[in-house]
Amino acid sequence: MLTSPKIPVCLIILAIGACLIGVTVTQLPAFNPGSAGWQTDNPIESSLIDALRLNRIFTSPWFLVTSFCFMLSLGYSLAGQFSRAKTGFFAAPLANLPAPGELVIKVAVTITDKASDAAGAWLAMLSEYLRSKGFRPAGTTGDIEKIFVFRKNRWGVWGAFVFHTGLLLLVIAAFLTYILEKRGVVQLIEGDTFLGRTGDFITVENGPWTAGFKPGFRLHLQKFHHAYWDTGDLKELISDIVIYDGAGERHAIIEKGTPVTVGAVRIYQSGYYGYTVKLSLMEGTKEAVPSYFSLDMAARGKPLVGRSDFPMTGYICDFKFYPDVRGNSPYPRAPLLQVRFFRDDREVKSAALLPGDETVVEGRRFRFTEVRGWSGLILRENKALPLVYLGFFVSIGGIFMLYMLIPQTIFLTLTPTADGGVSAAAGVTCRRGKKLLLAELQEAINRMVPWKI
């Protein structure tokens, strides 16, 4: 059943449908702060998309089943293709002679003396020409009527098999990626270090056959840079990091679309970033409870907002942070933090703080101490990635064989005639370009043979 043409067609349609969904529905990692508002405003659509995993289409169970069926179908198809290619490659060239009607090039020769010698000379000239075109003698038979076979691009019979083998490797790689991939999101503040522990991730997504995610290295964010066009649109995000692994330490720059590879792990720059404000509960001149609140970047001129509890105090804090209260710069040139303190859903204090300013809330002093940028980095471990590359290059090789190594066979017969001459006939077999090959062969014979055709 899996070898039926309808099955691959249906599976291809499903795969195309999945790709269309992947384009039209935003594909989300588990950590996506920008999606919370849309989910709140569209609860029914959000629930449906989550239930069908349309926002993670390529890791959804139904897409996995489709890929598995596609893999089985390709496997059955490859078995048949291997058998046909093997037969075509190793079969004796004289076993599949063309019908007399396919020998469309006729050469009539009338020679009364040493006809066989003349025919031999003519055949030698033609053989030399065919060799220059890449053809090689593949066999001869007959005593009176001689049949000569020349072949070119013999390896081309494996083209379809090699191409579909590459596709199978890609499908297997996709299947292994789903069940073995590890993916984690790190929210790293400038000057801080990610220690490489599973608990240090904001979120971790593991395949069904994996548990935990320990990359085996540490990351230190030295500097985070974000730049914008004159229109206010984002231009670039750059994380300047130091990687500490078994080989020592090395410096790396991560930009959007330009990941850094450490062993089997790739580090990507995500589109999530913002500023972290430090608000500390003071005791005398000491910071008794320093707390960091990371806020997601907002549009130019808009404040960064957030809500969180303040540790060990019982307060819930609402934040509005303006990087540049005097202008619309996205950089902290004149930062201002507006904070509202709530206890039991009751606002007890609000304040607007510049860096270094303090406010007193029910006898407790809070100080706005510093602002630092934060960058969202995505770490992805995919041990099937070498298989993806292998499948891609094997598929490209199969395409090259299919379209550049088209198997071609030339059959030539030499038959003595009653008047002492030799009658020659030629024909070709090939998958594509048969008329062109016949025309070239006819022209070569016309040039080389001084006899009447």
C-alpha cells in the first residue's frame, strides 16, 4: 500500500500544508513574552492553536506521524528503485537490444573488395568519435551480423535511488530531531554568567526521549547591543559573549541569523531583549535585598512594563521604565523608573525614581540602583544535524546524476550484403534527449563516411 502513488502524493500534500501553516501561524518557542496579550484577547483561537500545536507545527504529534509514514513510503520505494538500478547497471548491454524499427540511422555501403576491412576502418573512426563524446564500448556479438554497443553515463541509472536516499535521510533526521532535540532559552543580563545548568534556563523543551539540558559550557555576556533604522525598526541585535568550555575560553559574537556552535550545541540570538532594573531594599548603606526585574523591550517612546513580587517583603510591584525620559531614545540616556507598590491588592506607594534615588514604603527604603541590558539566547542541541547535511548533499548528488548523467546507449549493426558491401544501422536508447542524440550521431556518420547514405 505504501508504494501506491496516491500515498506519497497525500503525504506531500500534508507536508506542504504543514509548511503553509508554519508560514501563516507564528511558530513559538515555549518562552514568548509577546504572545501573552494576543492569547488573552483571543482565548478561543489561542486554545485551538495550542490544542492542535499549530504554533509548533514541526514538533506536533500529527506531523511526526506524517513524517514516519513518509519515511516508510520512501523506504519501500527505495527497495524497488535499488532493484531496477541494479538490473540496469549490471545487465548485459546486449540483453536489451532495440527493435529493428528503432535503428533509424541507415548507412548503405557498396564495396566489392575487402568490404570487411573498409567496414572495420569505418567502425574504428566512429568508435574514436564516440570515445571523444564520453561513450565506451560495452560489448559486441555476432559472426556475420555484428552488433556493437557503446554506453555513456552508466552510473546515471542510480540517480533516482540516490536522490530518494537523500530524502529518506532528511526525513529520518527530522524524526530524530523531534525525539532527541534539546532546546532552552536563556535570559542573560550584561555582566552575568550562565552556568550551564538545567535550572538556569527560562524554559527547556526536550524531545520525548531526552530529559534535562546541560550544554557542558558556561556563557558570560559582556555586552549587548541593539540598533535601529531611522524609521524606528529594529536593525540588529548583537550579543558579545565569552564561552567557557573544556578547551578553555573564547570570545564570540552572536547576531540574529548567525549562530555560534559549541560542540553539538548551537547558540542563537533570539528576538527577545530589553532592560533589567535593579531595585534594592536598603538597610543603612547596605543592600539588604537586591532584586533584578527584567522588562521586555517596547516600541520607541513607549515604556517597558512589568509586574512582579518583591522578595521577602510581600509587595507586588508594577513597573514602567523609560530609557530616555527626555526623548525617544531606546538607550538609557536619561532613565526613569516608575514603580507602584501593592499589598493585598491595595496600592500603598508610587514613586518615580532616577538611578540612585530612593523611596520609603511603610518605613522601608528602596533604591533604584542600576540599569543593564538583557539578551535572550536560544541554545539548541541537535545530534541529528550531521544527518541533515548528509541527506542534503546526497539529494543534491542524486539531482546531479538525474539531470547531468543521463544514461545513453548506442547500438550499431554491421551486416554484409549480397553485392559484397556492408549495411550499417544505428539506434540509441536514453531517457531524455533521444532526438538530439540521434541528430548528433547522424551528423557524425555523415562527416566520417564518404559513402552514400
